[in-house]
Amino acid sequence: MRESLLQHLDADDIFEVTKQGFELFENAFDMAYPFGKYDQLFVPEYNMGAMENAGCVTFRDEYIYRSRQTRAAYESRANTILHEMAHMWFGDLVTMKWWDDLWLNESFAEWAAHHASTVSTQYDEAWTAFCNARKTWAYRQDQLPSTHPIAADNHDLEAVEVNFDGITYAKGASALRQLVAWVGEEEFFAGLRSYFDRHAYGNTELTDLLKALEETSGRELGSWAKEWLQTSGVNTIRPHFTVDDAGNFTSFCLEQTAAPDFPTLRRHRLAIGLYDLTDEGLVRRSSVETDVAGDSTEVAELIGQPQPDLVLLNDGDLTYAKVRLDERSLATVVANIDRFTDSLARALSWGAAWDMTRDAEMRATDWLELVLRGIGTETDLTAVRSLVFRTSQAVTLYTAPNNREAAQQRWEAGLLDLVRNAPAGSDQQLAFLRGLAGTACSAEALDLLAGLLDGSAQLAGLTVDTDLRWELLSGLTREGRADDSAVDAELERDKTISGQESAAAARAAMSTAEAKARAWTDAVERDDVPNETMRSIALSFNQPRQDDVLKPYLGRYLAAAERIWEERGVHHASTVLEYMFPRLLATQETLDTVDAWLSSTSANAAARRLVSEGRADVARALAAQRRDAEG
């Protein structure tokens, strides 16, 4: 571990989660930890988040937080600890025969970590965080042209490298959660115990796990595996109903659709929640579980029941599907997102509205107003962090060009109010300030950032510590309010590896042609820049309101994509191609240029995949912009 992090090592929290994980997994699997010792090492310059080496788990040392974090960061770290621990059984004790069953390793650990967090640690709303962040990642990945089955055909190691993605992790975990609902939790764990007992210290395939689960549940799972694990794409489920003059349901059915390129209609076990507005808030009146199959499923149990203010499909988040809100339910959510008494129901509503925004069914400016209505009272800090990111994306990419300046002003003003009105010293205060640093462009907002950085301004309860200083400074460099000398001075205060990485990011965010040229050279062309510094530059290179200096890099990016995989290797190439794609230049010209390249290139297949993903993001942004322009 870096010497500079030793004073920040919060070992008590790490040990507590570790002990809680061992107790749960050993009992749930009815098998003692199999490898004698268990070390957890925090490693500088580590390319991965963590790695489940048997008996010796390695983590990025960023998990030792040197500055104050919100609860979301600690929840995320606990999840990573439990994820790697779950691998000791699923992946290390029993290992898949080939990479086609990579999902058996990662999807299971993802599911097990959230389950363990929920039932054994203080982070007992981990599935809410999963819905607010990880599932959003999966839905995006599954709608890209590069989507693939959970049980992908990993024909070579190059395919494996690019399939460590939102489908393998979060969609796979969602499918496992659906499987638990399908077979029953008790039967599911009984099947796992049988699986571990039979195959300890051996190699398996998917069929070995399914056989054990079929024996304990009595369910036939071959067809389930075919439609869930061996097909691509995400289904969309909508409610269709009629009501009588008294306001009672006279018919109710669920319509399921699929994308034309991936037409599989899956079986789903889901719940339909009926929510009413009361003096206590938006409260679940009742919930009905049903099996969904085919393109239309009647729900007879709801006939005769009064129509609620909100019909929430997938209540409890048991399945993996995009859900839509009927007109009355959407109006209820828009006006009352802050009145939910259940955090998971609120997360599902955020998710439904976001999917509608990304699919150009809801205007980006309406999404912005929804977020500003509800984010100030959101209790899940993972949601706060995710909503800030998504709304900044919506303002920058999904608003119509003619609406964008007004949306930016509205978003910034909303964040300023949230920062000033958040409880002193609260996690919300810190989260909103970080969001403001990432979007500020007015004199008022930038003056606040500069004042907090130099000490001339203060917010009650806020400590401007090392990492926050870098975030404030990056916001200032992005808008031309700080230069290289300011970065040099900050780096003098923070002579650490993290400081060097943050300084590189702050310089890359600058809006000058010279700064972009330097950043491009360091991230793309040099081979002596440390991995994490290179990654920091790549993440910071594309910034809003910098179109003029970014436009020349579309051609340079595509030229680099022709050769970078072979010249720089998997880690370097994938970092550059994923993060430095010019998504913020979301215009028809960009789309046409990338389409021409894709139709003629001879680049590596993995490089083409990452470029095509960026292209899909631009196409989606253009559709959203057209919807936002409709008013």
C-alpha cells in the first residue's frame, strides 16, 4: 500500500464487512471457507477493480479513501469485498471449464454480493443501489449493437476481454435474481449447496448448475436458460387496462415487446404494485405477483380493484426488463417522486423515466425537472450520484440544441440551490457540490468553486479536503478560470500518485487547443505514462462546451482506432477507445463520419466494437434531441 494512504486505512469497516460476509456465505453454502488463509491487498496502479485470487484478494488502492466520501462509496466498497469473497466458492472452489461460462463466475458474485449486503451488513438497501446504478449500466450495454448473451460465445481470449461488461455482471445478476424468484429462494440455496458438494475443486459447465437447481426446485430450467442466458436484448413491458365509471379495473394485461434485432420474448416472474397518494406519501396499497409469457398476459387478479394513482410494474425489481408507466402513473411520478415511502419503488420509477428519456419517449427537459423535484430528498446516495451523472448527460447530450443553454442554466441553478440548502456536513451536501463542480459554467457558480478552493467562501459543515480540492480545481480549469500554474500549486500540496493523476485530469479538462494536444499525446501516443494517469486523462478529455477544440479529434480518434489495439494492447486500447470517443459531438456529421469509417475499416474486431458503441450513443442522443425539440 502507498505510504500516503496508511493514515487513512479504515480497517474496522473493512474487517466488519469481511467477517459478515464469511458468516453468511459459509452458512448459506453449508461449506467452510476452502483456502485456509484470506488476505486482502490494496495495490497501486491496479488495472482492475479487484481480483479473486484464491486466499489473496487484490483491490485497487483507491478503495482506501484518503478524503471524505458519501455513504455510496462505502456501500460500493462493501459490495466489492463481498463480490470477491463470493468468488472463493463460485469461481475458485468450483471453476467453469471455459470462458463461455464466464457469467457463472461474475454474475453469481454480483448477485451474491448484493444479497449478502442486504441481509448481513448495514447496507441493507443494496438492491436499491443495484437498481439505481448497476442495472442502468446493464440496460445501456444490452441496447448497444455489441450486445451479447449472458452466456456469450467467448471463442478466444480477445472476446473474453471485451465481455467483462454490464451484461456479464449486472444483467447476469438480474437474471439470477429472476431465477431465485422463479425457483424460490430456499430451493435456490439448496441447489447451490448440492452443486458445491458435488463439484468442489473441479470444473463445471452451466448444465451442472441447472441440474442441481432442477433437482431442488422441481422446475425445468433448460428452456429458462435458453431464453435468458443464450439470447440478447432487453424486453419492454407495458400495462394496458380499462376502468369503469367507478374507477375499477375491468381489464388488465401486460404487453411485452422486444427489439426487432433481438426478438426473444422471455418468461418473467414479476410483481405489479398498486400505489396510492396518502397523507403519509406515495404508499403501496397491494402487490400482485404473476408469470408473464408471450406478447400479452392477462392479470385477472386485478379485475375489480380500484385504479391506483400509480401502477408500478416489476415492483420489488424481481425481473430484468424495461417497464413503462401509463399516463396517470407517469403524472403521479412526475408530481410526487419525492413522496415515495419505499426507496426501491422510487428507484424503479427513476429507472422507468430514464429509460423513456433515453428511448426518446420523454423530453430531456422534463427529465431535468423530475430530477430537480426529487433529488433533494433522495435517501439513497448511490441514486444521488447516479442521478447527477445521468442528468448532466441529459442536459449535455439529449436536449435539443436550441434548449440546451436554458437547460444548463436550470440544472446549474438547481444544483446551486441544493448545495446551499443541504444539511450542513451531510452526504447530500458533498454529492451536490461534486455535481456542481462537474457542470458549473456561470460566474456565480464558478465564484463559489474558486472561493471554496482558496478559503474565501465557506459552506457550513463542509471540509474542503484533498480530493474535493481537485474536483473544484478541475471545474475551474474546464471553464478557463484556472491554468497550469494553479495545477502546479495544487500538485505541490499533494505530492502523491493520486495527486499526479488528478493533476493530469485537471489539465486534460482545459479548453485550449494546447491542453488538448498535450492530453492526446499523453493518453494515446506515449508509452511511458502510468496506466492510471492515462486513464485519468482519457476520462477527462471530452468536456461540454468545448466543441471547437474537440472537433479535430474525431478524425484522430478514428485513425488511432485502426491500429491502437495491436500497438498498445488490450488495457490501453480499450481505455482510449471507450472513454475518448467524441460522444459530446453528437451531430449528424459525427454520425456520418463514424458510419463511413465503420463501413471501410480493417481494424481489429474489438476496436470496431468499441467504436460502434460510441456511434450508437450518438444516434440515441440525436433521437432524444429531436424528441426534446417537439416541446
